[in-house]
Amino acid sequence: MQRFAAPPSAARVCTGSRMSPTGRHDAHVHVFDTSNPIAERRTRQVMWLTLVMMVVEIAAGTVLGSMALLADGWHMSSHALALGVSAGAYYLARRHAHDPRFAFGTWKIEVLGGYTSAVFLVGVAAYMGIESVSRLFNPAPIRFDEAIPVAILGLGVNVLSAWLLSIGHDSGHPHHGHDHHGHDHGNDGHAHHHDLNLRSAYLHVVADAATSVLAIIALAGGKYFGATWLDPVMGIVGTVLVGRWAVGLLRDTGRVLLDAEMDSPVVQEVREVIAALPGPPQLRDLHVWRVGRGKYACIVHLADAQAMHAAEVRSALAVHEELVHVTVEFER
């Protein structure tokens, strides 16, 4: 069996959108995904904003003796920690982008940051659920006059944070046309362009905003209508929402980390290209995995292709710009 790895031109997709099937280059660069400096900067800004708000709430709660302020302050600390993980992942991925120890680049550091942040989000949801159920059966007095302004202030901070992160999201991923030969990737293809690390930071902020809205509804109902049971019930509703978001993020990031990509549309596209080659050769084995936002690497193992060269296969696959690194194996 002969094995032909894609030449440097097929792997150097640092800035280009299409794999080049021919050409010679001096270095084999494995930087498949460009950094997202705006998202990194916005994530740091939101992290510091969250930390400042956390310190203010904890200090005010301690001085004023308000459990509402203290609880919200410590709750915000978990989000600050998760945002710190996301910001750190951006930094490490950028710092080690050209480190040759990373065979397929450092993009998955960002994905790992998103996964870790999702785990924190699961912890937040679990804490909210346990505390809400406990309060449902063991009601505690609520200082409505203090708690309502705190919830409104927290909502304002979260809306500002969500706006900052949405700017990073809008500029963070490329928008390629993926209608190659009539193949429409649809929503699945679009999802593969998402910055999962930024999405994790955004979900923490949105989760906090959602709980603030639910808290305002519950506190208003308790103050003006005496419905104190609304507070723990809204807490349970918030737990379900946050839990669903966290599980979805765990699923998406885990899929990337475990290379579970063989049901992606690009896999069928590779099969169709191989089937259209002269002969055609037999596709004995195929491996596809993600190496960046909307970017893939693949290994194709072909048999009955005696007169075929690796360059021909790479040239045929170059029509799919999301394939940025191709290795061709021939069984002679």
C-alpha cells in the first residue's frame, strides 16, 4: 500500500478558502483556523464586567445583610470563572497556533474551553434546581425591596454583556457558500461555522439574563400579589432552560472533540467525488474530522486505481473548499 499525504499547498489554509491541488511550498503549515480577536477581546471585557459586578454584589450583601445580594454575587462568580476559561482558551489557541506539536492546529483548545464552560453551566443548573426545590418545600423570607433592584441591575449587566458578545459572534465565523454541486448543507452546515467557545460564553450570559427575568417576574408576583411560591417555581423553570442549553453545548462540543463527523454532509460529498473519478476506484476507507470552524481534514483509502495519482484525487476534492487537508492512500 502506498500512502500519499497532501502537499503543503493542500494543508496551508491559514487564509485561503480553497484547497490548492498543485503547487510547491517550503513549509507545511498546520494552521487551519484563523483566530477570532474580536471575540477574544469581547470575552475578556465581559469577564471583567462580571467580576466587578460580582465584587460589588458580595460587598453590598455583606454590608447590608442581604442574602439576595450575596446569593446573586456568588452565583455570578461561577459565570466569571467560566468566562475566564473561554478567554484563556482563546489565548492558548492563539499563542500555540504555530506550535508543531499540534498536528492539526490548536482550534480544538477553543472547543475544549467551550466544553469545560458547559460543564460549569451544568453545575449552575444543578445548584439552581436543588436550591429551588428546597425553597419550594421550605419557604424563606424574601426582602422584595432589595431583591427586585438587584435582579433589574443584574439583567442590565447581562444585556450589556450579551450585546458585547454578539458583536464577537457576528464577526467570528466565515460565511462561505456551501452549495457545491447542488448540495445544501442547511442548518447543520451553518452550525459547523459557529465559534463554540464564544457560544459557551454567550450561553452563560443568556442563562444569567433568563434567570434574572424569571426572578423579576417571581419577585413582582410575590410583592404585589403575595404569590411567594412563584420564586422557587421560576427557579425550577430556569433550571430546565439552563440545563437544556448546557446539554446542547456539551453535545456540540463533545462531537467535535470526539471526531464524530461521519454523518456530516461533507462525507457524502467526498464519496460522490470519488465515485465520479475515472474508473471509478473503490473507496475502501474514509475518515473525516473537523480542524476548524467549518473546515475539515480527510483520509481516503482507494483500491483499483493503478493509473491514478494523488494529485488527481486532491484536484477533484478541491471543489469543496471546506476540505483543507487531504491524505490519499492507494492500495496497489
